[in-house]
Amino acid sequence: VTPSPAQVLEADLTWTGDAFERGVRVEVGADGRIAALHRTVANDVPVRRLPGRALLPGLVDVHSHAFQRGLRGRGETFPEGAGSFWTWREAMYALVERLEAEEFRALCLQAFRELRAAGVTSLGEFHYFHHGKSGVDFAYDELVLAAAAEAGLRLVLLNTYYRTGGIGQPLAGGQRRFATPSPAAYWEQMDRLASRLAPPLQSLGAVVHSLRAASLADLEAVFAESRRRGLVFHMHVEEQRKEIEDCLAAYGKTPMALVNERLEVSERFTSVHCTHSAPEDMDRYGAAGGNVCLCPLTEANLGDGIADVPRMRAAGAGLCIGTDSNARLSILEEMRWMEYAQRLGSESRGVLRAGPEGEVARTVFRAATEGGARALGLAVGRIAAGCWADFLAVDLAAPALAGWTEETLLDALVFGAGNEALAATAVGGEWVERLNPGEAGFSRRNS
Ligand SMILES: [Zn+2]
């Protein structure tokens, strides 16, 4: 890999954290990081103009299970009227039982390319599908790394510990392909993966799938080692009421209460969903600095319920966004549904408003950029010196944005536009033009 040359970018508009500004020149170093922002400077480095485009930080998808892209258009009929999360899970397990390595890799690549076309430059892949059909071989872990490298995404491989098929129950059927036999075996594989990463684009995070998938002792052991290694830690928490009921029956406590009591929550801890978390549990979790990853489209598709996001914000939890089941890959849509679910649940508008002017788009855009960066432990999500040069270029001539002004552009994008308004993305200063309809593949354009 040759380092990308230094470049100075100037788009018509640049998002500098609070507003779009004109005349901002973004200097990108050969190391793929933003070196400086210049507003009034004569540079001897030639400026690369991005006419008709607005430059924003690339979007961060904190939570994905790429292989579930293979369920697209499936599991959406309900002949018995009995559709639930748990019947969806059966459809997912059927996919798991039949998948072979080549199809698994192809599904990852498909999802990752679609994510890039949806403006995503950093991804947290919550990866628990470890093995081929023949047994515990961890053969699929490196397939994820390879697919992400091919799509050019910055990847945090959230490698997942998964040992039980329910509290105190053995793995069954397709779940055996998720198996991590012990914390020691898990960390051995993490060491092996650490030597297979393609830095600086790839890094590791530690994960216990959920309290359904590990004993408390294993959870504590995996978490303690993740702290020792300075890794971010993620876990599914309280997406479904049944998980809470099972946990209460087994331990006399909710999953979130156990997290608060047993683990050292910090801004490097991310709980995914928290759809049914008790307010007092969330208060304690948020006060400790924990993140909550919301996956609005998946939570709607699976009929999970509506999370108490205002309580999360009041508690001080960091908010971020994931695409989870990848039933639809659009962060713009995830952002607007983060607010819309709250509107439908509360019969009011502007639930996630921020600042004196009550802006909603800013809250959800921060979740999809700075909030995601925090949850993944990455220097991304802002156009600022020291951050990676990961950008999203928006097409200011996109029909969906017609009528925009500097003041309304972010709202128009978040509430009115789809992926077609996204012109290109850069990861570490390497640009990829968005896939055009009818084009056979992605054109890679180096500066
Ligand atoms: Zn998930």
C-alpha cells in the first residue's frame, strides 16, 4: 500500500462541528490524518476543489452483523400472525446453518460496500459467526477483515464471546458456529487476530454477546481482560423483555443492573439497544459515562419497542447509531427514525432537540459521528486536526436537497434525503465515488 499524497481540500461548504462554513481548507497529511484547517491562508500546496459539494465527517456505524444482509427480503411474511423477534431469530439461524465461507464473505462485502455508499467510513462489526461447518476453527473472523479491507472501510472488529444458548444452557444447532469455548480460548484468538489486522484501518474491540450468551463469571473475566488491554467493550443489553425476565429469574437482577454492579462502566463501554431499560438502571449507567447504541430501523423491523431516549440523554449516556440486522442500509434513515420513533411514542415533535434553537438534526448527526467515534474508540467523527481524514461529500445539486441554505442543509439531509444525495466518501484521505445506478462496481479514485 502506498501512502496517499498530502492534499488540501476545499468544498463549497464544510461542517466544522456547529455549522457549515465557506472557504475552509482542510489539509490532509500523507499519514491519512487531518493536519489542519485553514480559513485564510495562501498555501503553496495546490488546493483540490470539491465544487458542488459539502464536506462532512464520514458517518460511523457502531453496530452491524454483516452476514444478516443475507436475510434481505426474507422473514417478512407472517402466515400465522405470530411474528416476533424470536421467530425472526429462527429465520436467522436457518441462514446460519446453511452459510459457507464464500457466501459469508460475499455477504460481508456486499454489506460493507452498501454501507460505504450510505456514507459510512467507520464500522463496528459485532462479529459472532466464527466457524465453518466442520467445528471450532475461527475461519470466518479473517473473512470479515478481508471484506472490510476490500471495501476500504475503517473497521473495529468487535469480536464476540458467545458460550451459552440461553442462561445456563448449551449452544444448540446453528449457535455452535458462534462458539467461544472459554475466555482463554477467546483471548488466544484475539491475539491471533491482532497479528492479522491491517493497521491503521483495522483494530479490535471486545464483546460479550449478551447475558444470554455467557455466565456472569465469563462476562467478568472477558471484561477485566478487555480493560487491561485498553479495548472498547460492547454488549447487547435489554433489547427484548424476555431477556430481562430470564435474567431476573436466574439472578434476581436486570441485565443493566448486573452491568452497573459487576462491570466498570465508562465511555469505553457500549450497551446496544437498551429498549426496555429501567429508568434507575439507566441513570446509574449514564452517570458512569456509558454509551447506548440505538439501531432504529432494526428495532422497528423486529418490533422491539421504543427506548426511553430522553432518559438516556438526561442520564448523560453517550448516544450512537448502528445498522444491526442491515435490513436497510441508510444512516440518514437511521438518524431520522431515532427522532421519529420518539415522536410516535410521545405524540410530540422535537423530542431530541438540542441547544437554544432546539435543533434535532444536530443531535442525531452527532450520534452518527462523534458519538460513534467515542463508542468505537476512534479519532474520527469530526473535521478537526488530529482526526483521521474520513469524509462524506454531499452532492449539493441532489434533487432531494433542492432549496437548501447553509442553515437548513443539515436538516434537509437528515429529514429529507436518501443515499442518492451522497456523492463520495474518503477513508484516510482515499476517496471513493458513490456507486452510480447501472454501474457494475465501485470506481476507486485516488486524488
Ligand atoms: Zn445486534
